[in-house]
Amino acid sequence: MESGIIFLLIVVVAGGFAFAKYLRDRYLAQRVKEMYENKHKSYDAILQQYIPYYRKLSAAEKERFLKRTLIFKAIKHFEFVEMQEEEHMSLLISASAIQLTFGLQHFLMEHFNKIYIMKHDYHFGLFNVPFQGHVNEDGIYLSWNNFLRSYANYTDGDNVGLHEMAHALAYINFPEHEHDGEDEAFQRRWFKLFTKTGKEVFNRMQAGEMTFLGSYAATNYQEFWAVCVENFFERPERFKAQLPELYDAICKLLNQDMLKPGLLLEAVVDDYSQY
């Protein structure tokens, strides 16, 4: 009798969570639909102005990119620290995440609910060196002035938005953790393809070899990965010319090739039915 009551309570609680999720998804779906219908032209103009990656997309790809960006923007909580929020800020930060994950099936980085935005470099914890951005289990942190500067100069391989989103994507997909939003295809590519090639380059850099990736890439393997992402998007020609195997490994990992018309190596079908 007692076990039956416990089972019934479990069913009721589970049903309550499922219904709450259903209501949340319905609310988000309506919100995304309204944002797209009412503001897609102005949002498109903002992305055209600030995001070089977006400018190179076809009309169909831009529509897909914008829809993904709005979904990402809708489900995240953006916390602006000692600065005034403007609507285009969360749009552009969301776009940096979608740029990285445009070739992946799972693009929402669901483990991270909060994104913190500071105006300038900031200090964190006991570190004496100022931060431009960082990622930990609590959220994604970015400095807005560095974020804007990164996209204004899109040829130097230094992009704090892409850098921190790369850390977030890797954090979600590490096998020693179980996180919401992990991508099985990404995990297979990450460990079987990128790591095999990347470790060789990283080890040589730690031994003193200089590459166009710069000395910061040899700090540790996580920074190596994030720096590779920055250069993959901003300096693909140079990347492929100097480190062709590593470039090809990242192409397969992210299902994108910056030097290929259409970008995606394999088609990704998006299901926007719930949005």
C-alpha cells in the first residue's frame, strides 16, 4: 500500500514537471515566433552589420541562422553587470554561439542558463590578471567591449565571443561529465578526429615549436582548442595552408568548412515545430 502511494506521488511529480516543461516550451515558441515575425528585418540588419560570418551566408542559411539565434536568445538569461542592456547585445552574443554550432544538431548549450556581460575587462576570484571572458559551471562570462572589438577586427584570430563559446561547447561534451545539450556526433568527432591531430600539434608547441596560433595556444589543451576555433573562423586560409590536417579535423568536428561554398559538410535538418 505504502509503495503504491509512493509510486503514485512519483508519477504525479513527474507529470507536473512534464506539464511545466510543456508550458515553458509553448511560451518560448510563441516568443520566438513573435520576435521573428516582428523584428527579423531589423535583426537581419544588425547581424549583417556586425557578424562577418553571417554576411557570407545564402538567404536560406541566413534565415536558419537567425531562427537558431532567436531560440538561443529566448532560452538564456542575460545578466548585464554594471552596464545598461541594449537589445542588440544579447542578439550578437547569441549569434556567436550559433556561428560555432551552425553545423551541429544540438546548438543550445542547455547546461548554461546564464550569460554574464561586463562592460570591460574584469577580475574574477583570486586571479590578478584581468579577464576578457571565462566559462565555469555557473555560466558564460564575456566583456562587451572586447566582444565588439573582436568582430570589428575579424582577421587577427582573436575573438572572445568564439573563444568562450568554444570553451562552453567543450565543457558540455566532456565524457567525464553529464550535461544537458551534449551532442553525440560532436563527441565522436572531438575525441577520434580533433584530439588525435590536435594533441600532436599541441605537444610540439609545448616543446617549443612556434605556429601562427601563437604562444597562448600552448597554455593548456583547452586554450589550444579555443584558439584553434578563433583562427578556424577568422583566418581559415592561413590555417589550412600551415596546419592542413588540423584544419580538416576541425572541419569534420564542427561540420563546417570556411573555405567551402555553403559551409556545411553534411546537411543538418532543424525541427522548429516546437518554436
